[in-house]
Amino acid sequence: MSDVWLNTLITNTPQEGFELAMTLSRRGVKYTQPNPETLKALRPEYANSADGLTAASHVIAVNFQTVAAANNYWRKG
């Protein structure tokens, strides 16, 4: 994958950081399964699975933790 889309983990606010964490999570899935038809076919399985949704939430949380740390948890001064 040669397209550079992530230049920094630094964001202005925690909200922007969470949105970046979501993007990181989605892109991770896209890199893992690049076939859009397969992704669409699998979506109903995990969309209706408590375990699948919990796992997805965990990935987002880990990515948010990474972004928050990169931003010094948005501490001022």
C-alpha cells in the first residue's frame, strides 16, 4: 500500500482523536480484506454479533489510546 494518508497522530481535540481512531480501525480492516464485495458480504455477520461488535469496539479503543498518548492526552501546558 503506497498511498500516504496518515501524516500525524496529532489532533486538536479528543473528538478529532476519536475520529482518527475510527479511521485507523476502518483502514486496518480495509488493508486486511481489500475486496469490497467480501467486506460487504461479511458485514451482516459481525453487525448482528455481540462478540463481533465488542471486538470492533476494542480495536477502536486501542487506537484511541494510541492517539491520546501521542497527543499527551490533550493536556495544556
